[in-house]
Amino acid sequence: MANTEEKELLKVENMYIHFKAENGGHIQAVKDLNLTIKEGETLAVVGESGCGKSVTSLSLMRLIPKNAGYTEGKILFEGKDLNKVSEREMRSIRGNTMSMIFQEPMTSLNPVHKIGKQIGEVIYLHSSLSQAEIKEKSIEMLKKVGIPRAEKIMDEYPHQLSGGMRQRVMIAMAMACTPKLLIADEPTTALDVTIQAQILELMNELKKDFHTAILLITHDLGVVAEMADRVMVMYYGQIVEQADVRTLLKKPKHPYTVGLLNSVPDMNDDSDKPLVPIVGNVPNLGVIQTGCPFYARCPQAFQKCHLENPPLFERGEQWVRCWLYENQEVIA
Amino acid sequence: MMTKTEGNLQPVVPEELGSASLSFFGMAWKKLRKNKGAMFGGAILLFFILTSICAPLLTSYPVNEMRFDESLKAPSAEHWLGTDEFGRDIFTRILYGGRVSLLMGLVAVSIAGTVGVLLGVIAGYYRRLDLYIMQLMDILLAFPSLLMAIAIVAVLGVGLTNAMIAVAISVIPSFVRVVRGSVLAVREKEYIESARALGVRDWKIIFRHILPNIASPIIVLATLQFGVSILAAAALSFLGLGAQPPNPEWGALVFVGKSFLSQAWWMTLFPGLAIMLVVLGFNLLGDGLRDALDPRMK
Amino acid sequence: MTDALLDVKELKVYFPVGNRFFNKNSLFVKAVDDISFRVQKGETLGIVGESGCGKSTMGRSILRLIEPTSGSVKFKGREVTDLSKNELRKLRSDIQIVFQDPYASLNPQLTVESILGEALSTHQIGQHAKERKEMVTDLLVNVGLSPKHAGRYPHEFSGGQRQRIGIARAIAVNPSLIVADEPVSALDVSVQAQILNLFQHLKKTYELTYIFIAHDLSVVKHVSDRIGVMYLGKMVEQAGKKQLFQKPLHPYTQALMSAIPSLDPDMKKERIILKGDVPSPISPPTGCYFNPRCQFRMEVCEKVKPREIEAEPGHFVSCHLYDRDIHPNPTEK
């Protein structure tokens, strides 16, 4: 559980991410996003495809190409506004105090270089260690992420490893400089459940050992329950609900969160009753609409929802973007 | 260090369900029209095609009639592009020659395309003769195509028809390779599997499901090979192995003109320019098609 | 036991690896290695397993989309593996398949109407074009799409809608058995539930029988009556849904179940974290394929392949732990 005494590590204020559209216009992929991560905390960002969760993580690392889109707003990382620092300074942050692992361990490693070279490069960039020390440190990191015969793996190529092993190597690279913040974008989606269990356990161990904060991007609510301290639910580029993990999973407020939870078959339920899906489809970004973006799929929508997009209502530690909660009394 | 693997990065363009449905080729055409290079290339080709078809309307000179009093005249108001050693109007001969050159390209690409698609589909879909077909193609590709065309003409004999066949054969391997590769990629798609699961017959799978989905690379290749074939045919004629004088095929015109290079530069320059422009036109159009038909486009 | 709709016996699908041309007796990937099971009419058999366990190959080999290497597949009492090409084509109106990737399973060049129309005309369903058009309309409505969608191309639909089209194509030919190969794993969570409900709904309307293949145990649990668990080409456990979930017998099934993250953050259960990765199916371990990762490994597991034992009525497991000849006092767990 996150300690409330902890310092704020990352604070994002009023972030907007725009993409250039083919027709020359712009698409807002993320709208008015605010988030904070404290040191050593795990914040999960949940949402379905196109909700803006992955774009957010790329934007924090400033990895969105200039010609593809731009980011507005403040991204304060250890007090520095990442939206203002030079590219050079950004490079010294990436992979060092802030690092990232991706979904696809098959393509995230360069196929033509040996594992040892790839992990050594990260350490070389952010330290002044000698060649021998770098090698020693690389092997140490590989051992730490639970890779057997680490010395041998140093001389192997990515294709010689299994998916789970590659993801371990990615984590070893990301953790090599003991970052303060690890951004994990769907880190286990491409993996089998038994391997996923291994990787999640590993991430929790590393988090304890290094006191690293984790921003976990995922669509899997089970992974959220397993890993997160706090959860943010995104829909159509906006935060629709935020709360600590227990509150969010047990007392969800936003109809979308409720719908998501109802859509997942419950392992502990032996009855054959049908699932309660959310009707309709995930909307494409860029379709201009007034009112609440969830309006068309919402079972509880009323007239106001159609006319005006609700702001985030703060209900204690829980934030909800829904007109149902405009007045405190309505809360069931 | 790290590679991005993020689909969300691509801007999502709204799909209005109200608008009319465009087929894949409808969308490609829309995109092609915006490509200036391709449109320019297309315009060049259209110009040459129209002028060769309408040749009799554009010029009053006969193609082959000799008038020695007019021989080797420089370009003038009377003869826009000058005359050759027999006093024939170069402009007229280029117009009529365009018919031969363009037709040679068309025939060569048609033969090569048909045979190439057939062999490519057999190799790629049935896989039975794959090894043998591809080894044969590798051998063919090992020769420079012009050298190969010369060798074939040497066997078949000099002449326009044989030159066309020779050019066609030298172009076949590139078709087979492209088609086979595309078939291999498409046949693994689940919609092919589902067609098989439905019990759809092989020939229907090939014609209805595979060929339309590999049409894009074939169209692009055919366009580019059109230029290559015209060039190869002209080269054969230039070497005296293809179209024979007095046939006004462009390569043959250059071939004749080279003997008079010092006296009558127009005899080689203008047919040469015509060849260059047409090949350029095909290349521009081909490149544009490649972009427009890119399967990644949405 | 009544005659099963589908009766699979000792099914094997081996793929040669390496260059067949130069090396006659090369190695094999044993994608499906000696699997037997039955599917009764009207039931849903769920098949779970991790990537590379051979579950998709197994599903496709029942339709002979991939030719089985040996074994028997009896459908409605007829041997499928002996059918001629023409008979097989007829069979395919009776067994259908729904694929995982709704983006790859529809021909991008055809409209929805021609995709569904092809299914109908291939099996001479419907007398003339007009009748087929009406049938297409009905199909679209039955899978939750609008008849207005008939003239549209696949790229105009979302993933969930495309999967509905794929399902419509499968039911168009009135099959009695549908093999669903990971039909919801490419979809968003909120859409997954819609498609799962659609499968349940169609099962009743069309009196279908399903073989539902998935890697997601909770999805399989939701739709299945009986479940088979596959590991490295073998069916290691087979039981009714309740039996399997209340009392998983095979150590692999136990690990698989404990690996699924619970939605309840307070239920941090004791995990069985498996060591290592799934071994290569080219050179599987000797004895029981699961032995290198098994927490209950015994000496015999490295030497002898376990046989299938009916531990309880209808609950089959391939594990020495439950074989009284080897292990006289079967342990609970």
C-alpha cells in the first residue's frame, strides 16, 4: 500500500495530446489529464484500445515523434517539467531515472545484437563504469530478474530466448539504472498466464527492492488487482474514474467501470448466468461528439449526459467523471 | 535502444458510417489522384497513347514513302522534328513508331504477366512444383535480362515477334517471384482458411480470394515492367535484332539514326527522347500506384 | 453412453521440421500427440492451454484444415479422415470454424453480403439470388448487425462487429458443430462479453455444439460444460466444468488456475509459480512432458509416460499421482 508520507515523483497537470489527422486536422488523443505518482507507488491505467492509455505513457517519455503529434501541459518529474527540458537532458532521463517496458518482447529487442551488448549499452549510457564493470553489472541484473545461466545468455541473440525470457531481459534493461519510475505498457499481455504470473511476481519483488514507482498500463483488471495501489480508468482520452484499487474494484462508481467489471467472467462464480456486456463499440477517437463520450453506451444516461461532458467530481479519494455524482446525495 | 510498438500512435480517422462504402480500389484511386508525380506520369502516357492512335490525324506525311529531295532536313516549320536519310518526316515516324513500341510493351507484359501469374500461383498455392519453378526462375534471373533476350533472339531468329517473345521471357521471373511471394503471404490468412473450411473449391479460392488480394503488387510490377519491356525491345532493335527498318519502332529509329549522328542529330535525339519519356511515365505511374495500393493504407 | 457427435481417438498431428528435401528422417514437432475425447450433441467442450500447446492445430485437424498424421475422427458416426475431397466439402457445411483474428478472417475485397453469400452458394443453400439476399439479412440480424451493413466492406467495421460477421459466415451453412478458435481473445473486454453472450444465444437458437478453444480460463469456464486442459500436445486433464474447478487434479491445471489474477485485491492467494518455460515440442522431456516444471515430480515421471486415468467418473487425468499401480495412495493435490 502506498504510504501517504511519500514524496510526489511525477505530477501531470492538464495534459493534452494531439495527433495530426490525415485530413490535416487534429485529433485529441488525451484530454485534460491529471495524475500523480508517489515514490514507490504503483498506479495502474486501465482502458480499452484507443482510450489513450498507451499514448499517455509514450508522451511521458517524450517518445511521440514531433511530426506525428504534440503534447500540452505540465509533466513534472522530480520537479522538472519534461515538456520544457532539452532533448539532451531528456535522453539522460530516459532509461536512467525513468524507463519503460513494452508489450511485445519480440520486437522490443534488437534482433542483430547480443543480449549482453544491449543491456550493457543502457548501463554505459548512464554511468561511467569500465567495460568489465558493465559486464559484471549486466550479469548481476540478469540474475536479479531470474534468468538462469545469465553468463551464457549474455552471448545469445534475442531470437534464441522464449517470450518470457525476453520480457525478463527487457525488465533487466529497464531496471539496470535503478529508475525511480518504471512505465510498463501491457507488460504481460503477450505472455501466457503461467509466465505472466512469473513476471508479475518479479515486478513486485523489484519494486520492493528498488523502491521504484510503476505506471502500469493494462486492459486486464486481474493484473490491476494483483499489482496496483491506485487505479485510473480511461475512456476516450479522458480519466473517467480514479480511486485506490480496493474501492475501484469493489465499489466502482462510473457506469463504464461498472460495465468493464461486469464484462469479465468471474472465476469464482459457478452459475451460468449470462454476462452483462457494455452495448455498442469502443468509439474511434476523432469522432466529434458533444456530451459525455460514454453517453451512447451508458445504461444510466439521462438528458444532461447528452448535452454536456461532465467534469471530474472529487468524492473523497475517488474521482468520477459522471453527472450521476454531481450531487453527493445521488451516490448509492 | 528500444523500439516502439504502439498502434495507437497512428492517428485514427473517423469512420462515418453514413458515407458511401468505397472498395479498396476506389480508395486507392482517390489516393492516386492526389499524387502529382503519378498523375504527371499518367499524363505523359496518355499523350503518347493518344498521339500514336490518332497518328493519321496529326500528320499529313506518309510513314514509309521516300522523298530523296527532302533527305536529312533539320527541324523546321515544315518538318517539326526534321527528316531522315530517305526524306521521311521524323515526327510522323515517331507517331507511328509509338504504336509499335507501345504494342511491344503491351504484348511482352501480357505474356509475361499471364505466364508469371500462372507459375507464381502454382508455386505459391500448390507448393508441389515450387522448388523446380523457383530454381528455374533463379537460373533465368542469373542472366542479365538483355543478354538473355539477345540469346533468345539468337535462337528464335531476328524479328519483331521474336523480340517480343524474348523480352517477355526475360521479364517472367520477376512476375513469378512477386506473385509467389504474395500468394504465400495471402494463403496463410484466415480468410483463405475459412473459405477452405466452407468447402469453397480451389479455383474459386484462387480467383475470388487470392488474386484480388495480390492484385496490387501485380499492377505495380506490370506498370514498371511495361517501361522496362519497351526499353528492352528498343535496345534489341537498336542492336539490329528486333524491329527491322523500315519499321519505325523507336529503337529501330535510333539504330538507323546513329549512322548519321554527325549530320543529323535529330534522327537519334527525338526517338530517344520519346523512349525516355514513356519509360519515365511508366516509372512515375508505377511508383504512385505502389504508394496508393499500399495495403497499410486505410 | 449415447453415440457422441464427435469422437476423436488417438489423434496425432506431427509437422516435420528442417529440410524435408535433403533429410528424410528429420525431426517432428508433435503439435497434437495422441489425444482422445468425445463431444456430445448440444454440449460445449472447452479446450484450454497456453500458446504452443497444440490446441489450435487440434481444432483445425478435426475439420481437416490440417491433415491429421494418424488417429480417428468420427463425426456423426462417420470417419472424417477417410473422406474423399468431395465428401469432405459436404462435411464442411456440418462442421464450421470461427477464427481468432477478425481482421484477418474476412477477405478485405468482398462486401459482407458476398462473404455470406459465398457460404450459402457453396452449399447450394437458397434457390436464387433473392432468397439468398433475404437469408443474408436474417443472418445479420441474428448476429446483432443491421441489414444495412450488407453492402459494406470489412474495414468499415470494428473488431467486435467483424467477429459477428465471421460468426454469421459460420452459421450460414447450418452446421451442427462449431470449432471456435480463440474467438474473443483479440477483442476489447467490453466487446468480449457481447460476443460470448452471442455464442450462448446462437447455441440455443441453432442447436449448436461447440468446441471452444481459448487460453483464458475464465472465458472457457464461462461458456463450457466440460473442459479439456492441454499441455505440449497432450490432453492432461478432462472433466466437467464444476469437477475441474472444484478439484483440479493435474499439477499443471492447478498451476494454471492459481496463475490467473483474481479480481479481488484482498484475495491474494497462494500462488503456484511454475518454474521455467514450456519446453520445445521438438524435443519434449522424457516421461511426463510436464515433469521439469512439476512441483510433485517423482522419479517415475522422468521415465514413464503417464496414461489417462479416470480418477472419478467423467474426470480423466494423465498423471502418475493418480495411478494406483504406481502410486498406491493417491494424494489430494
